[in-house]
Amino acid sequence: MGRLTTHVLDTARGKPAAGVKITLYRISGQSPRKIAETVTNADGRTDAPMLEGAALTVGSYELVFAAGAYLRETGQAAGEVLFLDEIPIRFGVADAGQHYHVPLLISGHAYSTYRGS
């Protein structure tokens, strides 16, 4: 059974990023459609997969991480305009039967991602 999972790690503090809001969109043409929203738990993970089973289909998706709010709350960023605020990660699902794990590693001035397991 295929599924989409994610987690957020705070690389500057060396710990999971708790309380990060994550919104998932399905991309079709120029019209993204919001299909899920959650917040990371104390382990920086979601309590359940963002999508699983028949809900995960072949196509393009985008995860949007509300990193700015997290960085403000943890004292790593301040001010009205932040270098990093909403971080979108657009990716494709070619085989809906696989596990797609899309983590975000953040600090106040950098981020990275990869396809995990």
C-alpha cells in the first residue's frame, strides 16, 4: 500500500521541529487543490501519513511547510519579512504503490529535502 509521509528536523538546534504546520496540495494544471493539512508532533513527524492507499495517486503534489512561524516561535527568526517563510516542495508520484517520504531539514537561513524511506 502506497503512502506519503514527512517529517521536519531543525538542523540548527539538532532536534525535531515540533508544531510546524504542513499543507498538502494536489497539482493539476495551474490549479493546486488543498487535500490535507496537519501539524508536526513532538518528534517532528505527522501523527498519520499525509496520504495512503487509494488516496495516493500518480501525479504531482506540493507540500508547503510553515517554517517562518516555527522559526519565529523558536527565536531563530524575527521581523516582518523573513528569509525563509513558507517552504514549498513540489514532487511527483510515479508509482502510487510505493512509500514516498519527503522530509524537510531547516534552519533560519537554509533548507534541504530528499526522498527518504
